[in-house]
Amino acid sequence: MSTETDKPTPESTGDPKARTRAEVKAKRAERREERQAARAEKAATKASAAEEKQKAKADKAAAKESGKPAAAGKDKDKGGKNAGPAIRSGIDSLRTLVGQVVWIAAVVCALFLAVGALCIALDANRDNPLVSFVLEGAETVSLGVFSVRGDGVFDFVGANSQIKNALVNYGLGALLYLVVGRIVERVLRP
């Protein structure tokens, strides 16, 4: 016949694994109690917030029934205060939209330059309407500063000079569009 006092405890057996298991169980129980306490605190906070909200509604209804002019004045002030955030929200939305449009335009310009440089580097058929459209677009968005026709930022001479001019000048132009586009987008965005 064995009783609970006859059972060996982890400490009495000297088994380190048994002690570790006991410690783990104790820590789990402690964490469980902490979670339960946190849940109870959160529920109490919600309940008090709900009570305050009900009290505010009751006070507002009582003031409305009594017909106090002061309560009506407070409602008008609230309407005026809420109009500011609504307008501010609209302005922020507009600024965000304009920033996104600027960023998309910068990406499209950089894409024209990058694909144009790729078309020149791969010696694409310039009679193809798509290739000619991309090259004309790239030359347009290069603004003459990053041109490949000898008047760009860099002007290489010799073998494969047109490919070098396209890759370097259009590459710099694409990079500049992306950097400036991102900066302008960040400035515009609230």
C-alpha cells in the first residue's frame, strides 16, 4: 500500500530531468495565472469604459431633456471641432494621392530609360513600333541631360560607344528619377 508520502519527489530522487520537469510545470502554471490576471484586468477596464460611456449618454440625454442652453452650445462646439479633422483628413488623403502619382510617374520614366538602354544594348530592331516607342519615350524623359547622342552626362568614344552611352546615361537618369521621385513622394505624403 502506497500513500502519497511514499511516492518519491523529484528532489528526493536526485533526477535532474525530474527537477527540470517540475520547474517547467511551475513556470507554466505561473504564466497561466499571469494571463488570467491580465484578462481579468482587461475585462475590468472594458467594463469601466462601458460604464463611463453609459453615464455620458445618460448625462447628455438628461441635459437634452432639461433644455439647458449650455448643453446646446457644447454640441455646436463639438461640430466645429470635428469639422477640422474631417478637412485635415481630406487634405492628407489628397497629399497621399499626389505623392503616389508622383512616385508612379517617376517609376514609369525610370522604366522607359532602363528598357531603352536594354533595347540599345541588345541592338533591338528599331523598325519595330514597340522598340521605337520605347526609344522615343526614353529620349523624351532623358530631358537631353542623359541623352545617348553625344550630349549626355557621359560621352564615350570608340568601340561600342553607343551602348556605353545608353547604359551609363540612361542608367543614371533612371536612378535619378527613382531617387528624386521617392524624395518628392515622401515630402508630399503626410
